[in-house]
Amino acid sequence: MELSNVPIATNLLIFIKQNKMKHFIIILFSFVCLTSFKTADSLLMKEHYQQQDIFAGTWRYQNGNEVFIVTLWRIADGYKGHYKKIIVDANGNQVSVVYNSNKEIGDTGQNWPFVLSSGDTGQSNGIGGTIVDNTVTNTSNAGGFIDGKFTMQVLNPNCFLVPTVNCSLQAQWTVKKGQGLYNPDDPDFNIPTNIILTKQ
């Protein structure tokens, strides 16, 4: 009997009816095994991404002897972080700190717990959320800060895949004022607003 023009489900039923149950069971078992291996492989890949987080850690941008450093840590549903700018010598050793967001809030005796806050990463390999620039002066906010929105978009996600290829993970960093009303007398951001960060 010619089976090529008959739908697949009908072919399967004809195959079973022709006492080829043994072959069918072998094919079915093979399919289940292949599906299980694929699922196990997906779980291993997911576990790798959870253990080796693409965003958590230290990111740097260097311009001459100035280095801007972003530190992100994982929370249950996203990321929190701080940033700082330092001066380094010719050997890359820190000479001084220009600013550090992990500082006292006004005269409260307590430091900022974080100045970066974002949700979780999506399939686009990017995060975004709120940022506070607490390095500015002469602001309308008590304590001297302005807020806005930041994004980090990974430019070369292949550097993060298993097995790891020999390249440095990079992300586009952008900072903008948020939508809505803000004081026109507030200064511009003191932190970089459009740079490429490299993960350390």
C-alpha cells in the first residue's frame, strides 16, 4: 500500500494495524528519550545562566586615567547596584576616588542602600530601571540628587554562552531623564550617559 499521500496520523494507524507494534514501541521510546535529553540540556543551560549571571558583577569603562565602575547584584526579581568613578595611574592602580554613589544620604548617618534598580533581564539581554545620580550638586532635592532611567543592553551575548568563548562581555549603558515633570533648574547628569561597559 502506498502511504506517501496519506496524512501522518493515518499512516501511524495503518503501521500499528499491520502488526508492527514492536517497531512502533521502539520509535516511541526513541522519541521520548530524545525529548528527555533535550529537556535535560535546557535545564542545564538554565542552571548555568542562574549560576553565572550575565549582569551581576563589576562593569568598567575607562577613558584615559578615569575609570567608571558599575557594580550590580542579583535580587529575587532583578538587580540593584552602585557606581563610582576613580582615577588610576599608568599601571591601573587606584590613585583617588572622584565620586562614589555608596555614600551618606544627606546628614542622616545612613548610606544609600542602592542607586540602581531594575527588573529582571528578558530575552533581549537587556535590563532597565531607575537610577539616582547622587554625585550632583545644587539640586532641588534635599540631599543633592537627580533621578532618571538607565538601560544596559548586552552587545555580545555569545561571550556568555557555554562553552565560554574568549571575549569580554560588553553592554551599552545609557542614562536619560525620566518622562514627566522635573525641575528645569536641576543640573544635567554628572555620571556617564552613553558609554560601553566591559564586564570584569
